[in-house]
Amino acid sequence: MNSKKLTPERSHILINVLKTRFEKNINRHKDLKWDKIQAKLESNPEKLWSLNEMEETEGEPDVVGHDKKTDEYIFIDCSPESPKRRSLCYDYQAWEARKANKPENNAIDKAAEMGIEILTEEQYRKLQELGKFDQKTSSWVKTPSHIRELGGAIFCDRRYNMVFMYHNGADSYYAARGFRGILKI
């Protein structure tokens, strides 16, 4: 059995959870129709598996857009606070460089294991236009190579009703910092 495929029962449950969230948060996707999204979900079992990984880590994935050129629906973690995939260095290189107190994993590899990508700063800021996210936590975002080459990584959060971008050593990790994922289906 393919490990990246849900059972029919779990697929059905997850699709119902996603549909309920879709209907509850219509402001995130005003012009989209659930039937088309569900058809995409049902025809992409590996992507549905990735959405389940997002859901299992309390990311509360929801549709936030549709790319008409590629006919892909865009799902992003929409949980109020950073999902329960925290205390992670930024990437493997940073994890490997830590000599003591290594965290369990790193954000880039964890996202890849889940079949998703971490948000860019631009995607993070667009998400913040849909609501107020990370008011108590923060989320790693995709770091430009020129920053990463110098040992840094960037993360974002929302404080004082504004979205902020910060920097830290890529090998740092905190209980309140995780990452938000994006998945295109």
C-alpha cells in the first residue's frame, strides 16, 4: 500500500472537514465553488495525503485562491497560530551545524516530507490580508539565498496589528516558531 494515500474512510472525513472549513470561511475564497475543488481533491490522492498531514499538525488548511493559468487551487495553513510543527531549525544545513540540543527536525525538510512548501514572505503577507494569524507565535518563511548563505533565516508574525519580518540564525529554534505550508492542487 502506498504510504502517501489515505484510506477511503479518512479521505471522506478529511474532505468533509475541508468542506466545512471552506463554507465557514467564505471570505477567503468568495468566487470559488466547492464542487470543483472536491473533484480536484478526489483525483489527487497524494495531494489529499499532504492536506491530511497539514490537518494532523493542526494547520487548518483552507483554499485561499485559484491559479487560472494552471487551474490549481491554493491551500494554505490558516490556523490562528503557527501549526503544531514547531521547535524546528530552518533547514538541514542549520540542523546539521548544531552541536548541542538539536531539535527533532527542520522546517524545510519537514515541509518536503509532508509534500508541501513553506510560505514565502509575499505569500505570508497575502495570508495576513485574510485574517489575523500568528499573534502569539511566528512562522519561518522561505529565506532568500543571499541571507541563508550568511547563516541567517527569516520569519514573520503579526504584532500590534502589523505584519513583521525578522531574522535569526537559521540554526535557532523556539517553541513558538513553526512554519505555514502551501499546497497547490
